[in-house]
Amino acid sequence: MGASENGVMDNKAFYNLTYGVFLLSTAFEGKKNACIINTCIQVANSPTRLLISCINANYTTELLKKSGAFTLSVLDNTCTFDFIKNFGLQSGRNADKFDSIEFKLNSNKIPYIETYASSLFSCHIVEKMDLGSHTAFVAEVDEAKVLSHNTALTYSDYQNKLKPKPANANPAGKIKGWRCKICGYVFDGEKLPADFLCPLCGHPASDFEPIYA
Ligand code: FE
């Protein structure tokens, strides 16, 4: 997720941590939204509790802090890049991400998705901790279901296999924008400010690659 200024800090060291890929959905006062997260672990079993971490700038996180409840689908290896793009690479502030997606509502009126998911959890939040770029939520699981026997998608398989490779670089061409190598967010413009942080995943300018005209 990030780096500090003291001591050796090789960002690549963080790439060896293992993560899954999850669709996190919530709803508050008639507004529903969902985003893709890569951090969810079971941290207790009596009662059964999960820990998730979400970017504070995300609209889903804003709604989640108010609703206190969510559903989480564990995405599987049949999931497409287009599905992840719909939920992960645009903001629910400007688009209804559920517009062209089939979904159902649980008893808390929170949407959930069964497509491309191997497990589904319905949860309510019991603790939260502000971590700066992210908020960590500890949640009690109200319902857990197996949806398919497909293998869960890992974050590393998403990065290395599912996510399309950028088009061939053309160093002779003029730079028209910069793409976040972590989440795919595109910054329009020739010069990316050195202190720029990705608005979607919070990664720094050093994790961006040029897009040539
Ligand atoms: Fe990003």
C-alpha cells in the first residue's frame, strides 16, 4: 500500500504479500454503491469476524461509514476484466455501477452479486480504525454462503493475468497521460506532478507509467 521516508523502503517488497479480489457493496438512504478491494481476512471465529480495508476517498467507504453494513463477494477466476473495471475503475459519484449488472438485495437492503463469485458474506461493522489513506473495518458475519466451486481470484493473478497489458510504449511519441500500474486509473496530461497520489488506490507518482499519443 505505501512507503515511508526512513530506512530502506522498496515498494516491490509489498508485492509479495498475498491478497484476494473482492466486491464490497453497501447502501445508505437509497444510495447503493460497490467497489473492488483486495484486503479481506477472517480475524476471529467466535463470533466470526472479518477485517476489511478501504480507501477513504472512495464513495463506497463514505456510504459504509454511514450504513455500518455490507456484503462482500469473493471474486473467482472466471471473473472478467470488464466486470472489475465497472466496479473498480470508475466512481459511484458519477455513475450507477449497478446500471447494467444483475444484483439482489439482502435483508438489510444491501445489494449483492452472485456472478463471478465463489463465496458471499453479509456483515455488520463492529469496529473501525482510521489508517490515513484507508479505514480498516472489523465486521461480524451475519451470513456466509458458498456460491460456486470456482477457485478464488488472487490479486497477483488479477495483476499478472487478468489485467490487460498496456499498449506498446512509443518513446518517440508525445506523452498524453499517465496510467496507474496498480489500479489502471488514468491521469490526463503530459506532466504528472511528483507528489501526485492516485485518487483510486492511493499509490504515488512512481507507480504510474506514461501513455503515448
Ligand atoms: Fe491507482
